[in-house]
Amino acid sequence: MRDFCLYALYRAGSALLTVLPLRALFVFGQAAGFCAWATLPKYRRLALRNAAIAFGREKSLLERRQLVRRHFRQLGANILCSMKIAVMPLENVERCIKIENLDVVHRQLRAGRPVVLILSHLGNWELCAQILPKFIGYVRNSTIYQKLGNRRIDEHVRKLRGRAGVEMFDRKEGFQKAIQLLRSGGAVGILSDQHAGDQGLWVPFFGKLASTTPLPALLAKRTGAALVSVAFYTDGFARWRIVFDPPLETKRESVKAITAKINDLIATQIRRAPEDWFWVHNRWKTPRPNFLLNRYKRGVYVPPQTALQPFRILIRASNWLGDSVISVPTVRAIKRGRPDAHVTIAGPAKVAPIWKLIPEVDEIISLKSNSLAATVRTISRQPKFDVAVLFPNSLRVALEAWLSNIPRRVGYRGHWRAWLLNQIVRKRGKPGPFEHQSIHYLRIAQDCGAEVDAETPNVQLPALSEAQRSRMGPTLNAQPLSSPRLSTSIGLCPGAKYGPAKRWLPERFAEVAAAVTARVQVQWLLFGTRQDAAVGEMIAKVLGDRCINRIGQTTIEQLIDELPTCRLLLTNDTGTMHLASLLGVPTVGIFGSTEPRLTGPLGNDHIVLRHQVECSPCFLRECPIDFRCMKAVSVEEVVDAVLSILKRGRSLSATTKPVTKSAH
């Protein structure tokens, strides 16, 4: 019943409008278009966004706003006139148009070569079905269309479009009929400037990747048809001009290259009369959920020497050092997801330096204030982002992205924030074995369409060129320490910010250091925060001049500089442990209340020491009983682990699986 009512309203409105003379209808359409511009802010914003993509570097904001206003008026006039033209006598329609370069098509058809007409939503594009058969009616004419949702309206529109002899082929029925028509020497028209969804080929359009139908190129390669572009320009009051461009070269080109050329050709036509194009269509639509393009069947093609406009991705990073490092494989997967990805990391100033190490990160927003308003202002000052990927699960982080007007917000559900997200990442299905935290982050990238290697995530940095080192500034340019040093250094991190349940016994750290020093000529570098100062002083007193105590004296930048000078790092489950793994420093990690399968170091050459007791992992900050999980780890086994890494040397590239020991 609803469809019938809409159909009746459509027919009644059409009948009333077509009573008016064509020129009067053109004026009325301009007025209707202006009203639409004034009263439809959603479409006005979409048109402005599209115009900024196409002409952001060529036209000022004022010029783009004027263009959009003219477009609404032109669009209203052309839509209403197309309804009148559909019922006018064809000889009267012919008087309203002027055709240029029609010989381009005649030469191909009379030589027996079929023609694929490349059409776009430019000007009064409905003229194609009404007038072209008049001039090339000596061959079969057709177009490929997509059915309208209302069956009755669809039937009526098809009847009007086919009254001049154009055959209509439903896209959903396949393209065999179109291929047969072309092989018989006919002509097929295809609208080629719409978002093509999941079946499209991603190629640049005005320098920004857009899903584009490869159908014209496929048909041309399959049948040997000539590819001829047709543009319909508004040429005054109720007057139009049809222009044919020379055929595109297809013999030596791939389907992908031809499709890219078609986009360039349509962009050139739009530049000639920008107000004529259909700017209220979401041409550069961000696909859902796979805005990363690895999985698309037809893939991505970027012609050589093409500078792409960036697809701007904001990644809200974790607030903690360890979690930030663990999420590095996900950042890399997101960056690899599309060639135009511009990755910006937003995170606290205290961990921002580590993101300078990651070549896949294009820009860093260092959040120096805890104020929500200040964070939103900082993000909003940046160029507009297409997507925000939220690593933390907090409500506060989701509010930051929502208040910053980022259109796509991706993250896990939880903490009462689902209403702020418009792409919710699926959590792990059935409960199973412990899963490393890196997989938790990688699932976000996977949900967005990235290809990920969840089996062997690695964070270690690749070898850096001098240019990359220079870009990173002082980071990774180690400064000499004030105390004399031996050739072999071992880092020692005896603290853990989370709480005492994660800290191995300080006196045992001192015993290990003394035992190793008695066997090998090494120097120890102590790292930690100010709250570990007492522990550091105790260990330094035992080791004497074989120790440099840096606890409470290093910034993150200095820690990044000094850790790579160590042969290995002996540590609790800390952020420093993960930073060492990022920098390629082997670690001996001592675990007790936490679970190495969740937060163990990623990569090669690490040893994890942990005794499985009945109450671990408890994940508590303080042990409520006898600290048995940490006490079970002996000095001797830690010494053996340290010496084993020293013996095999840091240059060894073979993978060493984490070692977990259980108590009996």
C-alpha cells in the first residue's frame, strides 16, 4: 500500500509539472533547488565535503560554497526538466540540444566496432536515453541500470527511458546480454561516476581513492569495443550541449589502468562545468566496515606518479607505555591497509616519544592536558579525520572522538560508550586459552579490513636508515653516560609501577647481579621510576662501581637512547620490558601475579620465568597471602637465563620461545 501511495504521488506530481512549459519548469526547478539548499543541511554539508575533496587546493571556501549553491539550483532545474523531456515529442527535445563531435561515434560504429559510452551524472544525463537513439539508431542501443526500490515507479521510469528504442539491462541479471549486444556491433551506455561499493575497483578520482565500476573497461577488453565518453552540459535556459570525447586507448592498457583513465576523463569534464555534476552523491564513501582495502576483490590501483589525497586515520593510543608498544603491530597493519593511509597517533605526552620510532606513524598529537575540552580542541584543530580508531576502552576516549566530529569511530563496546561508536569491533567469541593483548588490538585492525598475522605478532623495529634517524630527532642517538662503562652492559629494571605484586624480591635482583658480575665482565644499568629509588640504592650498593644507577633520572627519550646499549634487560613485567622488545633488546622477564600469555614480551630472544602456582595469575596489585609465585623463582634460574642470552649473543636471529617454569 505504501509503495502504491508513493507511486500515485509520483505520477500526480509528474503530471502537474509537465503541464508547464519547459523554460518555466527550468526556472521553477532553480527555485526548488535553492529551497533544497536552504533547508537540507545534511546534503549541503555532503556537497561541500565533496567539493573540498575535488577543489580544496584550487578554490577558496567561499568559492566552494558558491559552487554548491549554484549546483543545487542547477540540479533542481535539470531534474524537473528531465521529467518534462521524458514525455515531450522527440522532435521537440531535439530543438533543445546541441551536439558536438558525434562523428567520433559514427566512425566507430560504421567501421563495425561496437561502442561503450561512458556516462556521468553531469547536467541533464537523462537526455542520453531520449535523444541518442535519434542519431545512432542504425545500431542497437542499450544501457545498464539498477532497479528502483518501488516496483511501479521503476516500471514507469523504464518505459519512459525506453520509448526511443533504448534496451534496458538489469545489472543484477549479469552482463551477458550487454556483451552479446556489443558483439553484434551495438552501443551500451554505462554510468561510471557512482560509488561502486564492495564490487568496485579503488582508483583515484580527483586524487582521492574511490570505489569505481570497472565495467566499461571489462566490456571493452572483452568485446573490443571503443570507449567513448559523453558529457551533458547545461547550456543556458532549458538548453543543453552534448559533447563526445575521442576514444580512449585500450589495447595496451589493463582494466585497472583504463578505469583510472575513465575517472580522470570524468574529472576533466566536471572541471568544465562543476555546478552541473551531482555533488550530493557520496562519491568518496568510507566503506563499512572494511575501510582498509586489503580484502577487496578487485583491489586498489594507483597510476604511476599519482599523488593521492590522504585518508586520514586518527589512532587514539593507550595511556601506558607497555600497552602502547603492544599495539604497534596493529598500527603497522592499519598503515598497510591502504596506500593513502595517513596515520596520526594521539596519546599522552609521557608516551609520545615511542611513536617517533615507528616509521608507519605519519604524525603525532601529544596530549599534554588531562582536560577533555583541551583534548577535543587539540584534535579539532587538525585537518579533518576520516576515521578514529580507539585503542583504550574508556568512555572518555570515545567522547574525545565524538566531540571532535570524526565521522567514523571504531572501538570495542564497553564502559557505557557503545552509543558513541558507529563501528563496534567484535570481541573474541567463545572463551578459550589466554590470548595475548596484541591479538586484542590486532582484532581491531582485522575488523577494519586489514590483513594481520595474529600467530606471530612482532614489535621489533626494522633497521633504520640515517634519514629515518634524523627525522626522529634526538631519539635513538645515544648520549655517553658520565660514568666509565665496560663493553658489555646489562639493563636491570627491578620495579613495576602497577604494584608490589609484580615485583620480584629486590634482594634477589641484587644477588643475581652480583653472581653474573662474578662470572662475566659486565656493567649494570639500573632503570626505573622515582618510587623505585630505595631498591636502586640497595642494588647499587651491592654492585659498587659495576653499576650505573639511572633510576628516577631518565625521561622516556633517554630510556630509548640507553636501552639499545644493553646486551639484555633483566626485568619484571613492566613497560620498560616491552620498550626493550621494541628496540630489539632481549629480555629476561620475571612474572608472578600476571600472565605472560597475555602481556609477555613480543618477538625473539626473550626468556620468561614464571612458576605456576594455584593462585596465579591473580592480577592483584598487592599479594594478600605469602607471595609464593615470586618466591618460587630462584636466583639460580635467573642467573642461568641471563648467562644463556649472553652466551648466544644478541646478534643471533633464531627465534627463542618464552620459557615458563612451573612449581610442583
